[in-house]
Amino acid sequence: MANNPQLIFLNDIKPRKTAYRIQVKIIHTWRHFMKDVGESLELILCDANGTKIHASCNKTYISEVGKHVRVGVWRNIDRFSVSAAGGAYRSTDHKYRLAFNGNTKITESTYRDDSMFLNLVDFKSIESGLLNPNFLIDVIGQVQDLGDLETIGCNGGKQRQKLEFSLVDICGQRLACCLWGKFAENLHTASQETEGMVICLLRFAKIGQYRGEFQISNSYDASQMFVNPEIPEADEFKQRAIGDSQALTLAESEENKLELQMKRDKRMHYPQRNLRELFEETEEKVCRVVATIYDIDTDWGWYYFGCLGCNNKKVFPHSKTVKKINGKETVTHIWWCEACRSKVTSVSPRFKIHLLVKDDTGETQFLLLDSIATGVVPASAKTLLNGSWDELEDDDPFPEEITNLVGQTFMFGVYIQKDNASGGCYKVGKVWKDLRMLMTSEISESYSAPAQASEEPLLIENQSDDIVSTPSSKRKEVNKEAPELHSTSKKQCTKAIKSEKIRKDKSASS
């Protein structure tokens, strides 16, 4: 019997035996890495009854198993171990999971079924809060309220893409979604290239809560995403209308889109201050400031070189080596990294721009580090340097992409620290470029700010103090006296217009 295991369905397997044979479809596979464990191959299998189970294969057997488990094929799998399933973000609700070993045998199956074996969850069930968030789910809907593709700094100096949007089901129910990494990039690209309706199928997505509402997001590589899949569930969106023959593709008004964008941005919950109020703050907190860039402090340069091996800490030029390879000279730059306490060659240029800004109440200096400046400067530091590895000389001009910022008005997310007690240089953790947001920023006042907003450190990039802090001896003097409000020489007021003023203007025009 051990040589000819009995064919069995997934619901009938038990941990007491290993001599089973299952007939399954490979639904999904991905590589997973855990510290102290190493790499593994993860699989989601499904039998003819639609029952799914999670399986794993450690790195010892990946090369052999990987040849036989192409997604979408049916396979007979013999001899494997069965153990209890547990933990968060489980890909199936099966109480057991499988592990392949050296005795596992995988062969072709004659059984065929092209079904995706979806287990779609309706949005009302998600928002009811009754679903167990430890299990990954399948959802489908039309993409609406698509936000911008953002680059977010994460721990370890890595940056990840983030995309927020809404999914709308066939009944018009909305569900907040947030995708990360390649999922965010792929959906954003597909939405830009697709005319008309965009239908998104998310498989093995996780349920979370953000600012009091339920939200769906991808669970790293355990999730799958299909845009406009050719399945009956997607065709139903294109054929069916909602309510009084009102198509699902109704366009959102620009005002609604802007309000939704502001609601999603957690930094919009921070209080708004002018520069005079900024100087008067004595506690560490985060706030928003609308200001105009009137100059750039060229004493500080606009870039530095950071080590790629230790969270982009600043490195210092050490030496150069020149080698001839096939008759061509190759120059290798060597740097000294204080954090690594060694010579390094893997470095990259990073923005570090000191802006001189002002509003109607004063002027000061803001510091833009790399990932923040990248959202404002239309080219990367690497592109602007064009292959140069030299430090900036005193007479070297700044690139136009940076000097063109002068005269522009932005809203800055500013972090107040202890060394800002007397003004000085403030670090910036976010820049808003949409002028509509500057003029309507009072919308955010209708949403209550989180109690911990003033203490949340997420606004600031993960950079070391030895890079981002500016010595007080080099700071420009800050004008703490408010200029005369009736002055005709000052620039146009950049403070946000209050809702009362807007309503009066509208009434007058009527």
C-alpha cells in the first residue's frame, strides 16, 4: 500500500499518515525567505472539490520540486508530511498544511479543470468586521479613486511603492485598498494604459484597519493580482448597471477626488502653522506649513554620497584606483564609511537641499533629503550628476532642475525638534505640490487628528543625525519679526484661504 497510495481529497488528510496521494491544481507559488531558516518555496494547492491547502518546500528540494509545479497545471503528489496550520495571514482556511520532502513524488495528472477556484468575499462581510483577519481572502471590483503612486521610505533605507484606491463591487459598495511594491506599480501602469473600466481581482489579500475603516492590501508575494481578467465575474461588471440605470463608471468630481486624497493622507491630520507660529513651538511635533521658496542656500551643496551597505550613511572620499581592462582605463572610487568602519565602493548620490522659504510672517530654512526631494525635483541625483563622483566645487552651479524651485509655493510637512527652539533648519518629511490642496486644506479639519499625531516619527526619513542635522554655526539668520502686513513689496499671501472667506466670495459673486 505504501507503493500505491490511495487517492484522497484534501479534506480527508490527517497528520498520522504520509502515504497519501492527492490530485491538485497548482494555484499559486512564490519564494519566501526567513532569517535563520533560509529560502523556501510556498505553494497553494486546490483539489477538484475546490478545497485549498498551503504547502511548503525547503531550499534542499526547491530545484527538484520547482520543475513540476508550474501554476495552472494539475499534478498527482505522493508522500508528504502533514502538520497543523496556524499564524497570521494564512493563505487558506484548511486546518493542516503540507511539507514536501525527499520522498515526495510529483507526476502529471490526467484531470483537467480550468477554473480559478475563487472564493470571492462580498464587501459588506468585510466591513461588518466579522471576518477573521488571520485568513487571506479573494475580492474583485472596479478600480476608482486611484491615487498617486508614492515612494515610501522604509526601515533599512529601502523604498517601496504605495498606491491607494477604492474597489467598487457590483452593488456599488466601496472598499478601501492599498497596494505595495510591484502590485502598486503594476496596477498604476495598467490603469494608465487601459481605456474605460478597470477591474481588479485580488487573491489572497489581507484584511486590515486604517484610521477606523477596513482596508484590503497585498500580503507580500503571497497575494495575486489580475487586471481585467477574462472571467465571468469580471464580465458581469461590464454588462450590469447599478440602481436607476446608473453605470458603475460614473466619474468622480474633482472636488470629491481631492477630498478623498486629503482624507487618505495621514499627514493632513497634522496642524497647520505659519512660520511665526512655527518659531513659537517649543515641543517636538509635526505640522504643515505653506511657504514660498525664495532662494537656495548654496553653501551646503545639493547632494552627498551615501553607503549602500549601511542604510545610506554619508561616506567620505578616500582614494581612486585605475585599472586597464582590454586597453581601456577603468577608475574605481573608494570611500570611507564611518558606520561600517571600512573602505567601501558601493555608494550612490543622495539629495540634500537647503531651501530658504518665507511666508507673510517670517522666513527660515527647510532641509529636503533624498526621497522627499525626489518628489519635487524632476530628476534623480544620479541623473543630475551624470556619472560624476566628485564633490561640488565652490564655483559649480546648481542644476536648473533645483534652481527652478525658487519662486514656487508648496505645503511642507515639517518636523520640529529640540534644536529648532530658536528657529534654525527644519527637516521636511513631505511636500505637497497640488495647489488645490493648499487652497482647500481646511477640508482636513473635518477629520479628527489622531491623539499620537504630535509624537509620530513616521514623517521623517530613516536617516542618521550625522547626515541630516545642520550645525547652528552654518545656519542663515532667521527673521523672526513679522513684516508689515500692508507692505506692497511682499509676495502674494500663501496662507490657506479659510472656508468662511470662500463662502463670502461665492455669495458675492452670486
